[in-house]
Amino acid sequence: MYINNYNFIDRAEDKCFDNIDTGNTDEIWNISSDAIREFIHYIYMHFDIFKLIICYSDGTEYNNYIDRIVERELNSMYRMYETLDKKGISYNRVAKNELHMIIHAYYACIFETVLHDFSKETALDSVQSLSSFFTAGWRKLLQI
């Protein structure tokens, strides 16, 4: 249920692709930052469920939850590559194994807020720092 119920991420992806289509690649970083704040709100609306998934899901269908999110993000990245290629926008294509590691690290950091029982306010502050850190890294790595 929770893996596919991220309408805000779908909306953010649509906005990113719209901005790429118009050549406004700078705006995608702001959209990403907004989406992660929405994700934290979503997590904290369902905190107990996420706590079970992150901390106690071994042996269940949710034991690879983060990897499923990472796969979803990888698919989005490949769609972005295709769109950038079609638009003739120059970028650095990152290998799949590297993308997987970076995206996994990002979500592992986000879920640290659940693992360590951060308050929602502290989690929102923390993901703002994460967003700044990862945005700088993505911009440098992708060169867009």
C-alpha cells in the first residue's frame, strides 16, 4: 500500500519533466526539495507503520522496502536521461550501480529520522540539510 501511494512524488516527477521539457533544469532541484518535505509529512502521518517497516520488517514482504523505493527512483532517473537526450540537453550519465548507491544512501538518511525517533520538526530540519547536501552532489555529478 505505502510503496505505491506517493502521489506527491508522481506530481513532483511530472513537474520536473515539465521543467526539463522547457529547458528550465535549475527548477528541478527546488521541486525535489519540496517533494522530500512532503515525504516527511507523509511518513509522520503514518509514523508507526514506517517504524515497523524500517525497524522490524525482516522476514516480511517489506524487508526490502528501501530497495523498492530506490528501484522506483532509478526508473525515474532513466526516464530523465531519455528526456534530456531527446531535448539535446548535455549531462553526465551516471552508471546504474552508482545511481543505486547514491539513491539508497539518500533514502537511508531520510529513514534515519524514523529509526531514531526524530520529532517531525527535527526531521523536517534534517531533510532540509540532506536536500541541500544531495542537491549539490547531484548537480556536480550530473552536470546539469
